[in-house]
Amino acid sequence: MEKKLSGAEKEIMDAVWRAGKPVCVKDVFALIGENGRKYTTAATFMTRLEKKGFLRCEKRGNQNYYEPLISREGYLKSRTDDFVREVYDDRATELIASLCRSRISEEDYRELMAALERGAKQTGS
């Protein structure tokens, strides 16, 4: 995908994904709260996200309604794939080993092992 969201763009996309239906700027602004932003700033970001290919806009009466062109899961997978490729030379095992050394609790480790086992069963390994 090679498209990244800035922090503010991700905040808006998270609100759109959470809504689960087409939303107007007013809806998104209500979901994100002000967070120091103005309504017009949210509108500008949504227009930018449309131009970047993250949102589709449909005019309904005098309102623009936006819906995502990529799912949250699809975006996270794409960004994770980019990260593993760029930082770990496309070797996910090195990423997982690094996380296990520094950031994973026993409970996280058990969940990871269960997820890996489910993945192995799905791929027939």
C-alpha cells in the first residue's frame, strides 16, 4: 500500500472505522471530540483522506458522507507488512523474537502461541 496516515489522519480514520457506516464531518467531529481541533480542520483532513484514497465521498443533499475504502485490519496489515519489510528485512520471525525479548507478557506469549498454532492449521502446516 505504501500509504501512511499521520497521527491526526489515523485518529479520524479510527472514528470512521468505529462508526461502521457512512459519516459526515459532524459525526466524526462528535466521535473524536475537539482534541484541540476545529470542525473545519476535521473537514480538511477528511478531504485529504479522500484524495489519498482512504475515504470515498458521496454527496447527499447538502452533506458529504464518507466511508472507508480500506478496512482498519487491511490498513494495519499493510503498515505491519511495510514495517517488517523495511526494518526486519521481511523476516517476521525477527520481529516476533524482538517483541518476545522485550515487550510480551506471559499472557501475551500464550495468546501469540495460540494464534500461531491456529495460523499453522489454516495453512495446512
